[in-house]
Amino acid sequence: MVVRMDSPAPPIKVENWLRGQPLTSFQPGKVYIVEFWATWCGPCVKAMPHLVRLQEEYRDRGLEVVGVAANEEGPTLDEARTKLDAWLTKKFSNLNYRIGFDYTGNMNKLWMDPSFSVGIPTSFVVDRDGYIAFIGLPTQLDDVLPKILNGSWRTSDEAKAADTERIAEGERTTREMTRKRALTEPIFAKLTPAMKAEDWANALSAVEEAVAVMPDDVNFRVLHAGLLLHRMRDMRNGLPVMRQLVRDAIGKKSEPWMAGAMRQLFDPANDNSDFPPAERFAMGKELSEHILALNPPQRGDGSKFLSYGAVAQYYYESGNKGRAIELVEVALKSLDGPEPIPDELKQHFMSLLVQALANYKGEKACYGALSATPQDEVSERVKAQAPEEKT
């Protein structure tokens, strides 16, 4: 049965209520926002202060916000719940709305799947009669919620048109995800054990199968180049693959694609001694210029930590140490930008960037509580891979 606007609200079935009193049923006369979210989802975390404000603003008009954490990751229920509880205490100690925790998947089966909702955050609004009045992004609530509260939204042509469009888009996305899953599952069944066993020939075979059917999947394209260049050290076949990756990344004007290509060329963990230096640095120069044009250092927004590390390494190896240090410092600041970043991901990038900063400065470097000292062996290897005439 499809869950859509005008459907009776499904029940709330969660294992635990980590914040607020348990909600056993939707009370007539009240309006509920049921928000599906997760701690690892940046847009979800970004929406939480907005939900806090809505709860405060409309509480006297009968609004109740209910957060449903139905996608938390953890090896066991207890570990996932404990981790979520600690996260809430650290990040939102004064949260003013309920948080329910579901590890079984019941809430997704009852709400998300039958409504063709394929990503989080997703907001469901239950009106005063217990019916679904809205399904969509929390960013849409400022416009829609006042109309739901005064009873004019669910019967409007605007609402009906929006819901019809949402379902059509959800069906298209679901079909595409099903198609992609059918393609990738047999590939990963071969790729994952091959990567774990360091069986690069079979890993390459699986990746080439993936690239053949999904040439626009950036992860497979980057892995394809990495296997050939850095695992198998096959320059004859790897260089054409790398050249095409760079061309496509620039043609798409995509920072994630260009960052993936840059990491193959200028990740200090890679040994590029077999790569023709002049061509490697020419690729690095072109990619760096495009990345900095798309996401310039002076612009305050943007997740610069994703791409600036490899760009900084290019400048460092090119002999422009000052520029390299500047870009790493900008990347570190972007970790504390307005867009929430999962803690583990933040620590991972911070560690890499602080280490790069220490290597570039040739002395101990610190950022917050994290410190690093120069890695002499990395610096020596980098010097050996640099071209004779630095650009």
C-alpha cells in the first residue's frame, strides 16, 4: 500500500525513546512532524536546529516534532543506541523534541519504503485528523507547515500536484536504484574478496566490468586508474585510463571527479616513480586550476577538505611550499564550516591534513588537539618523484 498525502499515518514502532516521552499514538487535534534522520547524514544534522525552532515557534498551536533515527550504524543494537545517545548528549544537549531509535527497520518499512522516500532527511507531517499532509524535505516546512496548521494545505491543488510529482520522482529513483543494485551486487561479490586478498588481477576484472556498464560512476573510474597505476604498476594500460579520467573530470566540471583524479596523481602515500613526471605535473596543474576555479580559497563555503589536500600536494611537489601550506590551512578551516561533517570523517581528514602541514613546514604542526611531526621518508620519496625542472 502506497503511503502518500491523505493516507492514514502509519504507527510509530521504535525500540527506544532516547529523548522525550514515548509516543504511543497520534493525538487528535495535534500536528506532528515525523523526521527520519541519522547522525552520519550532514543535511539531517543541519536541519536539527531548524526543527528545534519550529517546535518552539509552533508548540502553542499543537505541533510536536518527532525525530526517528532509523538508519544508525553499529554492529549491535546496544552499540548503535549507545553511540547515538552519546552523540545527542554532545551535539544537542538541550533538544526540545522527541527522538525515537529503531534498529529493526520497522519504521522504514512502515513509512519510508511505501512512500517512495529514498533518502534522508525526510519529513512526514501528520495533520490534526491523523492523516499524512506532507512528505518532503525539512527545508520545505517553513512554507508548508503554516498551511497545514490552519487546515488549508491538504485540500489545495498545490499540495496534490506536489505529492503527485514527488511520487513520480520517487518511483523513477527507486527503479534506477534497483537497476544499479542489480548491476553492482554481482560485481561487488567479486570485487570485495579480491581487494581483501590483494588479488589485483581479479579486482581489475571486476572493476572493468563495472566501468563497462556504469562509465559515469566516479568511484569505479577512480578505482580503475588506481588499480592499474598503483597496485599493478601497469603504466602501459594505466596511463590511457588516467588520461581519460582527467578529461572526463574536467569535461564534467565536477569537483568530486577532479579530486578523485588528483588523489591518484598526488596522494603522498602513492609511489609515482614510474609515472612520467612531466605528464603527471601537467595533469596536476590543469586539475588544480579547475578545482580552485570551481571552489576558490576566498569563498567561505564548500568542503575544501575533500579536494584541497591533493591540490596542496601538487603545489608542494612543484616547489611552491607557501601555496601548499596556505591551501592546507584553508582545507582545515573548512572542516569547521557550516555544513555538518560526521565525526569519524572529520577526524580522518584532519589527521591527513595536519600531517601534510607538518611535512610541508618541516616542523611539528597542530590543529586543535591534533598534532603531527614531519615524515622524512615521505619527503624523500616526493623529492625523488618531482620533475627536474619544477613548474
